[in-house]
Amino acid sequence: MRKLTSLVALLLLTVLGAQAHEGMWLLHMLKKINEAEMQNLGLNLSAEDIYNINKASLKDAIVMLNGGMCTAEVISSEGLVLTNHHCAYGSIQALSTVENDYLTNGFWAMSKDQELPIDGFEVSFLVRIEDVTSRVLEGIDHSTPTADRESKVRERMQAIQKEVDDEGKGYSGNVKSFYYGNEYYLFVYNTYRDVRLVGNPPEAIGKYGGDTDNWMWPRHTGDFSLIRIYADKDNNPADYSAENVPYAPKHHLPVSIAGVEDGDFTMIMGYPGSTDRYLSSFGVQQATDIHNPCFVEVRDLKL
């Protein structure tokens, strides 16, 4: 599945009254689009509690790994992060040796000085989202030749992203297209580079059932791992150093062991794959009659 790696979206699912409501929304649109509906369904947060650029909010506890590979959650005041086992799988493998096979046997740091630095691993925090549609599409309409449109859009996206680099705050910008090129949004991130492995279960638990079970429910896999973000003495991103300290997040998710009840409001926030929710009937027909049969035929031949 093609990923919209710069998308921070919300998937809402509720079982109140034996009904299910679902959708995917950009965080900065929640107040305008469906804050009231979500609260009526049981949400005890406001839209500002979820996304706020001026004070700590839920967005400051939901992070993107390695440019969009995975989503993770900050769960402590000392930068502890919870993510999937498969999201750290390659890093666990790279840290493993014949003498210390962390992939097969698992790993748990009993103290911070036992945590293992992960080379090349990054954790990004969303700083803000901006609608840049008018800037990207200025002077472009349905009569603009496709090649000209693509060239202008690409150049403008790159220019907007460079503006973020030029701010001098160490942030990075990423402009993404939505709704088949009708809207464009700038996502600004602050990325931390000193990340260390805290713990992971053995592969027999963390990858139980393989990729097959990854698409089944209920799952019986201990698909989790723990990492920690480190920062310089001023809490800013820095390359690995023994002098770095655990990152102090603006917000972290408290962990509850109270469990859930039927009818409780639930939601998922993160960096999901793309959606074809707005695909036209012609697009659906093309997928079912042309694309999918070709994919099935090719995969059958490979098998």
C-alpha cells in the first residue's frame, strides 16, 4: 500500500448504540469538521487538546519513525517510546551478534546506561500543519497542460519546503498532495537522531504469525518494542553523545491498566497508509476489472 508518510490522521471508531462511525481527518481540521460529533460520541478532549501549535497537545506524544516508516507513542516524561516490534525489527537485527542475539532472545536494558544506540534511527515530532494549496496551485487550472502543471507544482513544493529549512530552527518541511492534487499541505517536523533500544521481546513473540497474522484480527502477537529519545542539555536534537540526556517531551501518554468497557470511545492517531475513500466509480471499476486481476496473476506466477 502506498503510504502518505507526512499525514497525521485520526481514525475514529465507536461502538455506542451498536453503531460504528469511522473516517480519516487531518488534525488541524478536527474543530471545524467533527469536534462536536466526536464529543457527542464520548470523546473527553477538545480539538485543541489533540492539535495545538501554541501549547502541549496530543500531537506532541504521537511521533513518526524514520520519515514515515511507522508510528510510535511517547509514554513517559523521560522520552520512553512504545512502537511495534516490526518497526524496530531491522534495528534489533543490526544490533544483534552471534554472542548477543537480541532478535532471537530478546533484549531488556535494566538501566539507562545499558540502552543500545541505534544508528540511523530518527524520531520526528509534528510542529505544525499549513494549508499551502493557494500557493502551489496559483495560476493553474484545468486548462494547464499536464507537464506544465507537474513542473510548477513540484517547483513550488520544493520552494515552500526550503522556506522551512531557512527558518534556522532545525525543522524540516514536507509538502504533500491530497484529494488527487486538489489540496496541498505543509507538514513541519522536529527530528531527533539519538535514539536507543530499551527493550524488545524474542522474535518468537514479537513476530509470531509473521506477516500473515499482521493482517488478521484478533492477533496473538507481542508486536511491541521500546526505545528512548535522547537530546542535548537544552532538550534539542543532537547526534549521539554519551553526554546527551533523556528527552523531556511536551506531552506524553499516561498508561492505564484499567481496561475498557463496551461503548467506550476509541480512536487511533498516527501516520497511516493512503486511502481510496474518495475514489470515483470509474476508479473502482478500473481497480476491480484491470489492476487487481493483473496483480493476482503476477503473484500467482511468482508462487
